[in-house]
Amino acid sequence: METINITINGIAVEAPKGSTILQAAKLASIDIPTLCYLKEINEIGACRICMVEADEGRGARLVASCVYPITEGMKVYTNTPKVLNYRKKTLELILSDHDKKCLSCVRSGKCELQKLCKDYGIEDTEAFKGAMNEYELDCSAAHMVRDNNKCINCRRCVAVCEKTQGIGVIGANNRGFATEIASAFGLGLGETACVACGQCIAVCPVGAIYEKTDVDKVLEAIADDTKHVVVQTAPAVRAALGEAFDLPMGTPVEGKMVAALRRIGFEKVFDTNFAADVTIMEEATELLDRVTNGGVLPMITSCSPGWIKYCEHYYPEQIGHLSSCKSPQQMFGALLKTYYAEKMGWDPKDIVSVSVMPCTAKKFEIGREDQNAAGVPDLDYTMTTRELARLIDKCGINFNSLPEETFDDPMGEGTGAAVIFGATGGVMEAALRTAVWKLTGETNDSPIEFTEVRGVEGIKEATYTAGGVTVKVAVASGLKNAKVIMDKIKAGEADYTFVEIMGCPGGCVNGGGQPQVPASVRNFTDIRAERAKALYALDSANAVRKSHENESVKKLYAEYLGAPNSHKAHEILHTTYVKRKVHEI
Amino acid sequence: MSSKKTTVPFAGTKEQEEALMKVIAENKDQKGALMPIMQQAQDIYGYLPIEVQTMIADGMGISLEKVYGVATFYSQFALNPKGKYQISVCLGTACYVKGSGDVYSKLEEVLNIKGGECTADGKFSLDACRCVGACGLAPVMMINDEVYGRLLPDQIPDILAKY
């Protein structure tokens, strides 16, 4: 690789050609602050917090290090009084139109702006006191709130919505001081074709966008003796929750998470993995049925509610490709209020069904039609991984010193196949483990690992042959990638049998409800890969790695549902979709 | 969230739509086509309501927000039609110190629209302008070509009643 030699603060640094000053400085263990910059997503050099002095032989001048490429012999200075004062003044100017209500801000303590103000010793938050914009909150969407009084116009949310997800329902409106990040024509986000993926929240450096929360209602339900408050946790939560308690990214915290939920007061702590195994039983059966009986192919997974909403808005004519399976969360809720309620002699009306998800679209999903198997909603409340972390703090639980505990039976049993649902390709691999087993005459030594569908690439393809049947599969994560697959399907050019699509890039591990990762880490780490490692480690460590070998799931079918895709299974575990529009006019 | 959709019902014709579609088809594959398309759309319709911006977005395969962001960045793009009677209030220095701001507010109140908007019946539109060259008459407003000077807010209802 061709390299370039520069000095940073007098220290020699060799960095690959094409690097920016920011990247070269990272190699020299110097963190330059950034606010607007997000690697490959938002490289606009707009916020000016990353300014450094660079001398290319014509004297030192201030440049934006996030986008300024290094040149041979360049001398960079990152901490001169001129640089530090410039950054401080930039912060003071940002604060001049920021509400500064840190004490009541959901992001306090983890805010990138707040940290910079501390680092740069901002003494006077009113240094440039003057006119301020005042915005109404946008609470129109089911899953989130936008508070532009805290927005710093960095445009990270705009970039991720448009470039990563290919949606673009938010953007910068008006000009100059009146610039506001919002939707067209003052429409509330809930009135647009937003899919609720929450990637905008995940990248926001401040507290301007945050999920709506029902945590206080959950606590009230827990305090009510007449209610059975039961919680389920999605696979990806255990791969990221530890980050909120300063554990290294990719640390699996299943045992401590279960212990924490028990201490919060949930009557039963169950695992969505149980329902993920049920999903595989239903989905693999549905797929084989479609293959055998000439159903709509390719069949596409339906676990990701952001993806489902996207398909309904942007590809309404293709909803027949979606598996009719409810998502694992909803299957779990449905089984909790039917099968488990019957088992326990509980009235479904007395059950409060709660989930912890890496996802904000789940907040939209729980309010969907046809998600009420017991005549009451399958789910009552859902919270994100971030909300759980805050709740753990609120309840005074010292997470890191908790013992490792295990899920309750029977809906706490999950296989290795289920836990990898949280990473892109995981549902596909889990389905293949069971489908190949079914196709090859039900032997016990059918293959376990399908590595072709693993990894963080946006689109993966593979072909498998088993029992005389050839299956061509595709896996996509991130909606811009989903669009590529869907355009092929729409044009009749896709010869896939089965497609897995996840709304968020990298799958649920990188979901919009996961702990926010500051740009200083995000720009130099592949969050998707690091968190996925935790899930694949849990899969390898599990003695049972195929969904159809889950004993509790076998029992569920034997005792209650009969067989996968039975009439009863259809009533409880399957759903329908609606055609939506992109524009309401 | 307050909607910024115009209060005047959209009255685009089939001919206008065909003309716009032709403009889009001719330009959409060129780099930087959005602004010229928007300018021509404004020539066709006179302004760029949500209906027109949606046609542009769908025609170009981009999001509505992208079009709207550009439409609100440049002051030459209008989101509202002009009324049969176009009211311009001078907010230049001389008129402003003589109280044209109060006249402007009174007009917003009486017409029940904000500056830049048009009444639902399409009769009046209201804009601010800078100096009509009649500073001696400050504060000044114009309704189409008619100039009104030495205005007091209380005179506004009677003046509007003439139209």
C-alpha cells in the first residue's frame, strides 16, 4: 500500500495514501473531535469542530480534518491555542441556538456535544446570546420524538435516512438561521413513509431524536399485584446492552441481563429466542409448502418490522412475497397470551406482555392490526436496549456486579439457531439448518454452519442443494440493499427461492434501539461485526443449534399447536400485510 | 407540527401535468436536473405546491423532502400561489420605522394568512418587499399596481373591502 509521511504535533506519522488528517491522527493515537462526520455516510465538513492547523509549505492554516486529505511532508497541529480556541468558539456558537436543558435530556451523560463542552472548558453557555429558534416537538410517529430545540443541524440523521436506508423522509428545510431538519411541507414524521427503523436516533450526536417510552407504565404494571408482567428479550439485546455499562463492544451479557430484569420485578423473564425457533418451524414449513405447491417465490422473511413497513410503502405490489409469519416478538406475545396463559390458568387480560428489543420499529409493530391472538394485543409494551439500560440505572441495579442467571422455563429455551437471528444472515442460516434437515430425510448430522450467508456485506447470495432440491438464497440488510433485491424481484429477474431482509445494516445488532455509539468510536469500528461476534459465540456455545431440536418448542407443538402451519398455528402465529403509499396525496 | 401546505385548493390541469411530465422526461437523466425542472414547473403552475413537488419527486425517483429542501432554500421558489390581488408591504428601513411591521401584522390577522401565503379563496396574497421608492409616503403598501401610503393598521379593513 502506498503511504504518505506527515508529522502530527511534531511526531512522524506514516499513513495510507488517501487518508484524511482525521484518519492519520487516529493512527497516531490522537482523537480529533467530530460532530457532523460519519464515515462513508456524512462527509460534508460542515460543523467545523474538527479544525486543525495544517502546513503544506505555505504556512499553517485551519482546515477541516475530517475531509482534508494528507499530503507528503504535511505538518499538522491539533492542539495549538488557535485550534483549541477555534473549536471552543464553534461550540459556543452551537450553544447559542441550543436549548441547553441537559438536566432533563435523555442523552445527558452520553451526549457528544455535552462531552465536547466539558473537554473544551465552556464556561459561558451564553457567550453568543441572541435570537433562538423555538420548535414544537414532533411526536407524530409511533416510535420517536424529534426535538429540534436540541438539534445542531449536523445532518447525520438526514444522511443515514437517505444514503444508508434509501428513504429520505427527513432533510434540511429553509435556509440560514431558519434551517430545520424535518419532513416536507411541515408534515409530521408519522404522516410520511418513515419506516420507524430508528437509524436516525442511533447516529444522532445529541438528544434531538429519541424513542417514545412506556417504561413508567411497565413499572406501574409491575407494582400492580393483579397483573402478570412478563418480559422477553431479543437476541441482539444481549450483544449490546453491556456497552451501556462500559463493557467492551461485543461482550455477551445474557446472564446479567436476565438477573437485572428479575430485579426490576418481572414475574417471568423469557427469551424471544424461543419464538425465533418457532418462527423457523413455521417459516421453513411455509417455504417448503410454497416450493412444493407453486406459491409465490421468492419468499421473504418477515422478522424485521422496519423492513415490513418499507415493503408495504415502497413495494406494495410485492407484499405477497412476504412470509405470513409474525415476527418472533409477536409470536412470543401471541403464545404468551394463549398457550402459556392456558398452562398457567391466567386470564390473558391480566397479562402485561413486555419486550426488550434492539429496535424502534417494534413500537410501531405492536400497534399493527391482526396482532392479537388472544383477543387482546400480543404485546402491551416494548422498550429498546437503551431504555432497558436507563431503567437498570433508575432501579439502582449495579449491572456489572450482578450474578449470571438463566431464563425461566419453558419459554426461555432457545437454540443457537435462534440467537443468530440478531445478525444479518442469521435467520437464513437458522432456516437452512432446519430446511436441509427436513429435505435430507431428517438425519441428526445435517450441516450446522452456512458461512456463505454470514458477514456484514449488504447483499449476500448462495445456492444450496439438499435432498434433490436446489435453493438459491439472498440476504440483504439495510434498506438501500433491500431496494436492490426488490427491484430485481419487481422486474421478474430474481431467481431466488428464499430471501432474508433486515431493515438495519448488519441486522438487529445494529438496530435503531441499540446503545448509541459516539462518532469517535463509530468512525473507526465496525459495530455490526463486533456485536455479531457475541451472537455467533453464543451459538457455538449452545449444545442445541437447530430450531427443531428445541425441546420446549417440540412440546409446544405436541401439546398445543399440532404441527407447523396447522390451522391453530396459522391463527396464532401468522398475520397479514397492508398496502401503503409513499405519499398521502 | 404546523403544516405548511397551501390553503388554496390545487387546480392543476391535465395540460399542465403533461407539460411537466415532458420537462421531467427531457431533463431527469442530466446531472443537476432538479433545479431546472423545478424552475420550469414553477413557470407551468406559477408555484410549487405539494402536488407538483410530488410529481417531480416521483418523476425523478427522489424523495419529496429532497425537492422541498431545495424549494425552501431558494427564495425564488414559491410554495403558494399569488392571489388575484397581490399585496406587498414595504418593510424597508423608512417604512419599518414608521410602523409598517404593524401594518403587515394587521394584514396577516385580517386575511388570516402568513406572509408568503394566499387566502383560501385565491383573492389576496401577502408578501413583504423592500422599498417601492415612495419613502415620503411611509409606511407604504401596494395592492397590484395601486400604492397606499401613510398607512395606519386600522385602515386595513376598509382598504381590503374595496376589492
